[in-house]
Amino acid sequence: MVKETLDAPYSHYLLDAELSQKVDHRTTEEMDIDGFTLMEIAGSSAAKKILQHNKQLQHNVFLCGKGNNAGDALVVARYLLQHDARVTLVFISGTDDLSKDTQKNLKLLRAFDKKDRITIYEKWSGFSAPNNYNFIIDGMLGTGLTSDLRGDYAKAVGWANQQQHPVLAMDIPTGLHPDSGEKMGKAIEAVRTFSFGGRKQGFYLNDGPAVTGTIDYCDLPFPNAYKEDCKTFALDTDWVSLPSYTPGKHKYDSGVLHIVAGSEGLTGAAIMAARSAWAEGLGAIIIICPRGLLSVFEHNLPSVIKKPVGKKEDYYFKESHAEQVQDILQEKESSMLLGPGLGRNTDTISFVEQLLTTTTTDTIIDADGLWCLSQLEEWPKTDQANWILTPHPGELQKLIKDEIGEGHQRLNTVRKLCQENNTTILSKGMPGIIGTPSRKCYLTNYNTNYFARAGSGDVLAGKVSAFSALGLAADESCAAALLNGQQKLSSLQKDTNKIPEPTDFI
Ligand SMILES: NC(=O)C1=CN([C@@H]2O[C@H](COP(=O)(O)OP(=O)(O)OC[C@H]3O[C@@H](n4cnc5c(N)ncnc54)[C@H](OP(=O)(O)O)[C@@H]3O)[C@@H](O)[C@H]2O)[C@@H](O)CC1
Ligand SMILES: [K+]
């Protein structure tokens, strides 16, 4: 079993609709905390955050459905009313069929209105927006969304998105699927989303990042144990500690990385990966290459040790080189990066198969290494070998020999592939996804599209490999590499408007 060490704090658990409902249900049933109380905590914490940032609220428009999501919005309305703001409520499905707690909150809100400051519309068609107002509060639909937006809900969402006024969403922007992050027909484009009792997985997938705006996590008294089934987590620098550089006594005490790479005309990838790994303070990097390419690496990587295999006229790896490579790997405890610029010769595929069949070294497989793997009937993985695969979406598709689709489907694919093959995968794309053998997945929480440039993959593979060689577990190595990129990106964006280049991430 691959060692896993990432341990997300509960605030970073990403819930899907089923788990949200389950946690809610268990809390009300087993803890005897009723739904009305949970609604009060949810709505009041959102209201306090709104008031904290906006002292001068005069008038707000509340778009309400008929479920508990509307109840949250009505609690917010009560707090804003108490601060002398006017309130316009629009009930898209009328008020006859409101959920019990939402009905109660409407009654309570009315009881607070001593100055006739509430206007209520019982259906969408009669609604006319006030002249001046601050926010649109979206309390139409939350985790109860079951299908594409129907009738007036779609109209209300379309209207809200056309207004200049910012939209604040209760729990989830209406229309965004909490699990997949897909727009169900349409979705509210919020500037802020107040997420109750747990952020939702869909915020980070597909359309999610474009419509949730800033996410405000509002805690609810859900016992942590009820969330234990969660398998998706947000990856953040605030809980993953990046390794700090500690020099060893000897070069071979400070992390050794073997890079098995190169074929004629394809040496650049290995050079980028080696430079990227070297920057993390490894004791030694050893490039294993076909002997014909030795001079290229001698010229470009003076600090790196080279161990050529085969004959002078070999410019790509052949099956016959596998034994020699295996002997070199056994000389030092190390991690191995297999793949950059290997090329796609038939003989190289056999080399990769042969090497992987025999090695027990922790192995990071990237680029052409992944392509070779995708050409094999079965993955030649030994039980003792820890693998990290770092595919971009095209490579992932080749590996599973099927379509992978966007974010949510990709997440499901990665989860399944990791479990079935007892391997760790860093799936590149937006978001970056780390999959582990236990089915746990970690999603990046920043714009990874900046990495979609040629050369970035080599830099990332270099980082993952360096952290693995420094002794981090497979999942931690991937997390550290992705967060290392995030840190470099944010310091670059602070200093300049320049579009980041792959070398900026070294
Ligand atoms: N979980 C928690 O811990 C807590 C949850 N809280 C809050 O409760 C929210 C969940 O509430 P919920 O279950 O009442 O569902 P909700 O989203 O309000 O909507 C249900 C209604 O939507 C309708 N509907 C569905 N699809 C539709 C469509 N496509 N187009 C149009 N209509 C559609 C459906 O109608 P039906 O199909 O039944 O006619 C049904 O009546 C949650 O997100 C959070 O805000 C907090 O108060 C405190 C703690
Ligand atoms: K909502």
C-alpha cells in the first residue's frame, strides 16, 4: 500500500449534496438540534459577515425558493431589517408551499417589521425591482437542486445575472450542481457564497470557480465524525506544510533523484525537470540516458551526475538497457523520474515495461513514460513499487483508453484509477487533482490554467520527484509541488503583470 500522509482539517472537507443532507439529518436526529436552529446559525453568521463589510445597507432584494435555502435568506433579511435596511422578498414559487422552518422564519420576519419596511412579491411575474438597492441575496436553491432550472427560477437567475448589483449566494449559487460544479441550465453568478457547514465539491469543478465568487465558510455544529465519509478535500497552503531545505552531511544523504530520460531531439524536457528538481535542494541528481546523448546533458547540466547506458550510437532507450538501468538504480536509495523526452520507439515501450516490471524504486511517471504505459495491455507494477503518475487530460484519456470529460468526470476517473491500481495520480488541469489509493482526492484552490504552457509539465514533474526524493509520501509530494507552484504564482503576480513562463516556476 502506498503510504498516505495528507490529513485535511475539517474546514477543508468538500461535501457533496448527499453527504450535506446526511450530516444535516444525523445532527437533527441524533443530536436533537432542530433544523430551525441550524437555519438560524447559518443565516445569522452570513448576516454578520455581510454587516461587517457593509455598514450602510439601505435596501436588499431577496430571491427565495420554497425550501430551506430560502429560510437562510429570510434569517439574513431579519438581521438586515434590524439594521434599518429595507427588504424586498420575491418568492419564485409563492408562499403557500414553503418548508416548515422557512414558513416559521417568514412569520418571524414579519413580526420584526414595525416600520413597514418589507415588500413581498408572491410570484416572479409581478416583481418590479426597487430603484436603489445594495445586494441581491440568492436564497432560491441550495443542496435540494435536482434538475435543470425550471420555469421562473431560470428567469430569476437570468435577471439577477444581468443586474449591476452584486449577488450574494446562500450556501450555493442557485443552479450550480453541488457535486459536479455544472450549471444546471443556468446558474447565479455570485460575488460571494456563504457556504453552510462545509464547502461544496462543485465550487472547485467545472463552472464552479467562475460562479461562486469569494467563498465564506460558515460553521455549523455538525459533529466531525459525521463527515468521515468525505473523500474530497480542498488543498491549501494553510494546512499543507512545504518542506524546508535542510542540508545533509553528504550529497547522498540529502535526497537522490534518478532521471531516466531523453531520446534524440527530445532532451529539453529532462533538462527542465532536472533544473526544477535541483532548485529544491536535493543532494544529487543522476541522469540516466542513452549513451549517444551524453554530450547534450554534459553541456547543459554541469551540476548533474550522468550515467549513460548502451553504446555510443544509442540515441533512445532499448529493452536491452533495462538491466543496466536497474543496476544503477540499486546503487543508491532514491526516487526515479521516468519519462521526460523518452520518445515513442517500440523498443522504448519494451524498455519501460521491462524496467517497471523489475523496479521497486519509488517512481514518478511523466510524459512519454505515460505514453509507453498507455501502450501496454497491463501495467507492470510490482506490489512494492510506489508510483506517482502525472498525466495532463490528454495523457489520462490515453491511459484509460476512453473519454474523460471535464472536472467532475475527471475527478471520478482519477479516483477509480488510483484505487484499482494502488497508485497516486497528480492529474493536471483546472483544478489540479491528486488521487490516492484510498479514493481520497485533493483539489487545488487556485487558477492552475497558468500551467497550461509547454514546459510547465516538466517543471512540475521535477518538483514532485524532488519532494519524493526528499522523503515525502506520494500524496504529500504532489501537494507540495502544486502548492509550490501556487506560491511562486502569487509572488509573481504581486511583483509584475507578466504572463508566467514555465521557467518562472523552477
Ligand atoms: N444541510 C444543512 O445542514 C442545512 C441546510 N440549510 C439550507 O437548506 C438548504 C437545503 O434545503 P432543502 O433541502 O429544503 O433544498 P433547497 O435547495 O432549499 O430546495 C428544495 C426545493 O427546490 C425545488 N427544486 C429542486 N430542483 C429544482 C429546479 N431544478 N428548479 C426549480 N425548483 C427546484 C424543489 O421543489 P420540488 O421539486 O419539490 O417541487 C424543492 O422544493 C441548504 O442548501 C442550505 O441552504 C441550512 O438552513 C441549515 C443547515
Ligand atoms: K442559493
